[in-house]
Amino acid sequence: KQWYQRRVREAVVSTQSTGDVMCLNFSVTRDFFGEVEEIDLTPGGRDMVVTLDNKQQYTRDYIDYYLNQSMEKQYKAFAAGFLLVCGGEVFKSFHPEELMHMVSGMHDFNFNDLEQITEYKNGYSPEHPVIRLFWEVVKEMELDMKKRFLFFLTGSDRIPIHGIHSIKIIIQKVKDNSRLPVAHTCFNLLDLPPYPNKSMMRNKLLLAIQNTEGFGLV
């Protein structure tokens, strides 16, 4: 993104050049695996000089090339495959923002809300000291680790389109403190031993999260 912004800014700001000519033409050079190629932004562009009068057209052509034409082949291949799987009349009813949320998930990682809707079993409750330690550790995690926690527990590191409230998780007590936490991803169920202190809770939980591979720990 910064590279595109810099190049476009250069194309517009270079009006400070002497006279009307800006030492540019309507073409770009690309390096294709060591082979440099000059590409016209418009037919005959390499012979068209950019001046103060046509600089806005040059800028539009320049942006269009880098954001559209240069990746047209790859985009068409992607679009054909995507529509093959997700096409149909239902697909046409989505707005772009809704489709983005469906593909990439929501971005509201509010674990206070997740805590409020979590259920507990086998002697745990929202006020249980172990549960308090658990949520303290989880909330102190960096965003990347929170995503890995979600993946460990649910099999996905994304927030569903309906928000974090739609993730129903259950935490149940297991007796052996020597064990790591175990996630049953099909049920969003976490087996959590009653670790006696925050340090052990953090170490055991992070060890489980960082070494999970799908169903590998179950």
C-alpha cells in the first residue's frame, strides 16, 4: 500500500519539474523474473510525454494499471474458482461488506462478551477462583494469541459473522493438574484442570495453544 501511495504521489507532485514536461511518459517498466519490460498505459503510451495538462489522465491510467490491469489474469482465475464454489442467486444478495465478513470473519475480539456467555460444568462457575485466573490470562494475551486460542478451542481463529456472542463455549473441570488443557473443538468444550496459581495457568494454557494442530491434542 505504501509503495502505491508513494508512486502515485510522485506522479502528481512532480509538477515542480521545469516547464511543462515532467520527464515521464504513459508507460511503466516491470521486472518479470529478471526480464525488464516496458508496458504502455494507453496505446502508444511510451511515445506520449506526460505534461502538466495531461498529468491527471496519467495518474488515472497509472492507478488503473497497477490496481486492475496488472492483476487481471490472476483475478479472473480467482473469481472463476470462487464463483464455482460460492456462486448462485444467494450470492448476489450480499453486499461487499457482508461477503467480506463471511470470508474473513468479524474483527471484534471482545473477550469480555465471550466470558459473559460461557457456560461451566463439573463444579466450575463464573466466580470460581480457577475461572477468574483463566480469564485474566486470556484477556492479557496479545491479539495474535487470542486468535490462536480461538483456533485451539473452536477450530477457527475467526469471529463468526453474527459476532462473538454466537460462539458458545463450555469450560469443565478435570482433576489432574499435570495435564494440559484439552479442547474438544466439535463442541467448543474446554477441559481445564484446577491450576493453583496464575503462572501455572498461563504456562499450561500457552503450551497447549502453541502446540495444537487441529484435533492433535484431543
